[in-house]
Amino acid sequence: MSVNIKINNAIKKFGDITVISDVSLDIQDKELFTLLGPSGCGKTTLLRMIAGFNTIEGGTFFFNDKKINDMEVSKRNIGMVFQNYAIFPHYSVRQNVEFGLKNRDYDKAAIKMETDKFLKLMQIYDYRDRKPEHLSGGQQQRVALARALVIKPDVLLMDEPLSNLDAKLRLEMRQVIRDIQKEVGITTVYVTHDQEEAMAISDRIAVMNAGIIQQIGTPQEIYHRPINQFVSTFIGRTNFIIAKYTLRDHQIKLGDYSFQIENLQLNEDSDVLLSVRPEDFVLHNEDNASDLKGIVRDNYFLGLNTHQIVELKHNQQVVEIIQESSLEENLQVGQEVSLSIKTHKINVFSIDGARNLLLKG
């Protein structure tokens, strides 16, 4: 069984310091929901409130229709996977996975059947008699995940589970977690500061900052239409460029380069802040008088893509541009280039970055 998690107006304080401020969430049954944000933003604190490890100074927490604010941790039927795995070093892989079932007084036949099932599901059956010290980091994380799932929890809570793994193993394990979560069909709350990890595994993401949820949405919604400048910077890479907007003709102007955007939530001429992803600049081979002009200041090759560092001539601002790499890279440092922008993909913020003018409300 899995559950719908509802949080209404949650508040958490440590002394006089408020670390969670009026947070509300509705996490759907069987959803993989990620709390994403920088260190110290409150995401782990909120996860621990769901688990029952932290007290609740305000608000209500529900599993389906059952209020859990004062429910003991042991009665919440949660599985936990931690950053440091927290598996028992003196137990074998099998003994680690069996642990929760033995504590719940399963009979021996049921313990063996369920343990074997999850050892095979997590592809660690062949290592069942090994001690953790003889396993790789990825294998240890599979043990931790099998131990959390074998007890058939209503909710799986995961706190930075991949942060101790190397880059290749992180890629492998995030796909494992995504696949297993869908196969088992369990409501999962996942905490990470890694934006790419969050986008790769999540059904929905809540971006947090300073104890406040900035935006909730699918990875695509948050990446393509961030609600404010903070979310735009935290999800993916972007360039911010100050521009002028004229209401009469709905024109955005960057020096002599201009384009039209209608339906901005503005009722007067105004300075605005453009957010242009590095992949949303277009470099032109031929010079066009109406293009945006720039000078190449640096570039670096990263295999699939080449990153160009370009100084815009009209305001001397430096922007990053990402192009698909080719065998013949022909842009030289100091070279003048002509640019345009994929205007249908940009975001336009108020000059203080507080709101996206393409979004209503």
C-alpha cells in the first residue's frame, strides 16, 4: 500500500529561528516527488518532519486521511534510505535486508521469500552472503534500498542517497531508483541539491529556498517556465540580460536587436530581465545588420557540446552559449559573431527577478 501525503501550513522552528515557513504540499499516491534546493534551505528538515524525527511547530501532516503529527515513528510505516547507507557492517547482505522483517515477526518462510524477491529485484542476490565492506558503493546503496522496500512501507523517504557515489555510479543508481520506484509503486519523497538528478528521476519537483517553496511542477514546467529568477538559476544554466520592453509594440530591445513578445504581464514600458538558456542562442555564419553582435572571449570543448563565452557589444555583458560540437571548430578568441535568440523559449522576469512576466498571477 502507498499513500497520498498532505502537508498543510507546516512550520518548523529551532529556538527562535524559523527554518520551515508555512509550507503546504499535496504529494500524490505512487508519485516520486523531489524536494530540491541548496544546502540549508530546509528540505531535509521537512523530510524528517514527515518521518517523525523532527517535532512540528505548526501545521498538519496527513497520510491519506490519517493525521500523523503525533504518531510514533515506528507506526508510520515508512522506509528510509540515507546518504551514508546506514547498513549494518557486521551483517551480511541477506541479514541486512532481512532485518526489518524479523523485527516485524514474519515467519522464516516469509522472510526468505520476501528477502530473495528484493535481493533479485535490486540485482544483489549473487552478493547475498557478502559483508558490506566487500561491496561497491552502488551495491551498498542497493542493499539499503532493498532493506527499505522489503517491509512494504507506505512511504519511501530518501535523503541525498547518491551524494557519496562517483559520477558514473550516480547516473546508474538514479535510473535504478526510478525504475524500482515505478515497479514497486510506492509514494516516494526524495531530497537532493542536484538539479540534474532531480529532473532525471522526478514526477514533480518542489524547489525550496530559505524554508519556503518557490515553485512546484514537473521537471519540464520548472525548466521551461521558472516562476522567478532563483528557480531559473537553480534549474539548469541561464544567462540574465537586462532589456527594455515597450508596451505599444510589445517589443523587447537589446541595443539594436529587437523582437516581439506579446501577453507579458506588464501595462507600461519597463526594464525587464531576460533569462536565456545557453542552448537558446543561435550563432550565424553570415553577418546580418539586425542581429545581436558579440565578441568571442573564450571557448571550451566538452565532447558533445562546445561552450562559447561571448561578450555582447551593446552592453559588454558576457554570456555563455552552448553549441553542438563539430570536427572543425572555427570560432577564434577575439572574433566578432552575429547572434539571435530562440525567442519562443526565453523567460522574461520583472527587473528585480521576483516574477516571471510570462505567467499569470
